[in-house]
Amino acid sequence: MLTINKLGANVCAIAVLSVGSATAYADLSETGEFIDGVAAIVNEGVVLKSQVRDQMALIIERASTANPPMQLPPPNILREQLLERLIMTEIQLQRAARIGIQVSDQMLNAAIGQMAQQNGVAFEDMPILLAQEGIDYSEYRRELREQLTLEQLRQIDVGRNIRTSPREIEQCIADLEGNVIVNSDFNLSHILISLPESATAAQIAEAKAKADDVYEQLKNGADFGEMAVRYSNAQTALEGGSLGWMKGSQLPTLYTDIVAAMKGGDFSEPFRGASSFHIVKINEMRSADQRSEVDQVKVRHILVTPNEIIDDETAKQRLDDAVKRIQDGEEFGEIAKLLSDDPGSANSGGDMGWAGPGTFVPEFEEVVNNSEIGDLSSPFRSRFGWHIIEVLDRRVYDNTEDLKESNCVMGIQNSKLEEETQVWMRRLRDEAFVDTRI
């Protein structure tokens, strides 16, 4: 069976639906053939009825083949949730196009290569492996490119603005000392009931009442996945709220104390986040061993991110010019301070510090791994924008203490990212023109 990560989960399901089921979501001509139509007008774009129908098929198939099979809400509720997801996807893709986000073939191949490595096959064998699962390779690439585009957009609009304070990190490390969560991995699902931006007391009470009602239904035996599909506002709602496997040390800090009192199969009472209520479930948990040594690399880079003013070609040209200036004798660090859009490293001359495997996104890590110490790369594209890098050094390092800090940073950022993403998506939705037709 093909093993995939969360990034590819949506595109690796097999979409199968009988004509009898599909007719509820498509029109028929006099000859009995399906006619496509507009399900929703979204700004200058559209969501088609065929998209709703195809995604409906995918979800039904995925639910039926899950182990155990996932229960789904009635078709009208499922269709409503699905249409809203497609509308939000269209809104985000339009914004990505406006600010010049592009996913190159190099970046796409790097992501597929990582999945191939996880499955123990060569990159060129992926089409065969996918075909054995009933997945069309060209469609897989199209869907994955779209997901990488959305991920890059969220990192630019939301992720890059998230900060962690030294006090937050110190408190997290203190809380984790001797905590069994650090030495465990968790397979989690969650239900998120969002709050409007600047919510009133009445809106907060309404959201809490909704979360409490979901919790009561769960206590009375309702299926968690069905409740997530029906009620959750999270991006994982149509996957039954699944968050997949997460290291305990990297759990969102919002979840840490909640999960600590739970065991496999338990679900929590509703608890409040900054802009939402949550219910979390532990599907499985297992012990995990921490590495004490790791191969590290010290890298500096310059990042230029396309936006409404700087298009993709201009961003690359700025780095082409930077490479020439460095080769002509200018100092890399000084150019990074003036040019780089990475707020975490620009003031340090682009220095990203020591980093271990998995720290960087695949397309960035591939260039790092293929570079010798002192090499200056050509400009290349990642989901964050255009980069040039220089590898400064490599070492084998005892990272036990550093691992605690980096995991705390990730946990804090994950908590903030989830909340801030919900606020950002609601803002995008409120600013968009949407006219639903079904």
C-alpha cells in the first residue's frame, strides 16, 4: 500500500462513484450525458458542478475504504461543506496568482521525490506505484501543485508573521521536563468551531453552545469523523478531522495539557483557543525515542518573495544580480541584509544557524544536500519564494538540548498558526464576492 504524507493525502484517494449517486450533483442532457455547470461564482472565477461531483466521489470512496469505515453526514450537508472548501480554495488560488506564487517543476519533483523515498522506490517508479493504487499520475501532479501553492500562500500570508518570545520558549521547556508526552507520538483528530474576528459575547456563547452540543453527541456514541465533517471549520474537516501522526514534543501547545490527561481512543471536552473552540481525539499513541546526535549543516541564504509588486521573474532576476555581485567580490551577508525577505535571518546576513535533516522544505534541502562547503548556488524556487544559498559548514552534533528548544518553537508556532490561519481565511472569505448556484 502506498504510504503518503499529509501533503499528498487528499490527492491519493481513489475517486469512484456510481452514476446513480452522481446524478444528484449534475445535470443531464436529453441524451443522458452529464452537463457541467456553475456551482458558485467566486470573484472573477467559478467553482464547477463537476468539481463538487468529483470531490464528492473522492470523499465517499475514501470514507468507505477507511479502516474502520468513516461515517458521513447526509449528502446535502456533505455537499455544503465540500462546496465551501472549494470556494475557499478558489479564493486562495486567486490570491496566490495575484501575488505571483508559482510552483516550479523542480519544486514539484522534489516533493514527489520525498514521497518516493518514503515508499522506498525511485522517483521514476512513482507513476507505476500510483497506477497500482488507481491514481492518474498527471492528475496527481496537478493536485499536488495546487496544494503546494496553497501551502506557500499560507506561509507567506500567515506563517512568516508568527513569532515566539524567549519567555514562551523557556516556559515550554520547563513544562516539558519529565513530561511523558515528549517521549510519545500521537495520531490525532480534531473538531474546530471557529469564532468571528472580534467576536461578541453572544457569538462566543453561540460557538461554545455548538461545541458543547457536538461533545454531547460524541458522548452519546456519534462518530467523531462524521461530527468533524458535519461541524468542524478546520481545513481537515472533510478528512474526518484527521491531523495524522505528530511527535508529542511538537504538539500545538494548546493541546499539550489536554492530551496529557488522555489515552488512546479518548476525546476531550471542548476547550477554548484564541479564536476557536476545539475538541481533540487521540486515535492512537506510541512511545518515541529521541535522537541525541544529528548531522547538521550551517547555511546562509537570501530570499526574495514575489508579491503584488514583485512578480516571479523579477524576484529571480534580483537574485541573478545578487549572485553576480557576490562573485565580483561583494559580501554575501551585506547583500542579504539589504535584499532578503526572510525576517528570521536577514539581519544576521542570511545566516540560518545550524540545522538538521527535515528542518527545511524538500526543495530547499535538496539544494543544501547537493552543495559543498563554500558553494554559492544559482537561484532556485521554493514554496517561500526564490533563494540563493551558501553552505558554510557541516558537523555531527549532540542535539538533545537543542531539540527541546526547537520542538518548543515548533509547538508554539503550530498553535499560533492554526488560530491565525482561521482568522486569515475568514478575512479572505469576507472580502470575496461569492454567489452560490446550488
